[in-house]
Amino acid sequence: MTSNKMILIHPIISEKSVKEKEYNKYVFRVSLDSNKSEIKKAVESKFKVKVDRVNIIKVPAKTRKMGKHIGKTAQWKKAIVTMKEGQSIKELDNI
């Protein structure tokens, strides 16, 4: 099992993820080798909240061109964490 700092990379702040805060959902970029239970434990221990559910989405690599060079972006994983009723992450609510 990886440590908490290695599981949660950073929160994702986008227009869609900010709207999800109304429904007690927070979006994080997480490490590729983490699973739902590890993410749940990491969020609960770091932010001192109770997590209801964790959904994981693997974002596939995309092909990008820069002139004549062709490459791929990195594959990554994001987690949508749903908090229990009445719980919220104070550090992320101000954004």
C-alpha cells in the first residue's frame, strides 16, 4: 500500500467539479495503482471527514502532434469522492 501523499496527487478544479460540490462530491487526481479503498482511507485521514462512496475514472492517453512530431499524453486516473451527509472539505470549499 502506498502512503497518503502518494495516493492523492491534487484536487481537480474545473467548472464541472466545482458544480459537484453542491452534491458533496470532490474530484481528485490519484495515482494509477491506487484502488477505491485506499483512496477512501487517504481522504478520510487527510481531511478528517467521512466518505460515503468513491468512483474511479481512468483517463486514457491522447495522441498529440507538434509539427512533424507525434506523441502521447500520459494516462491518468481521477476519483470522484462523495462525502456523507453534512460532511465537507473546508480547504476545498473556498475555491
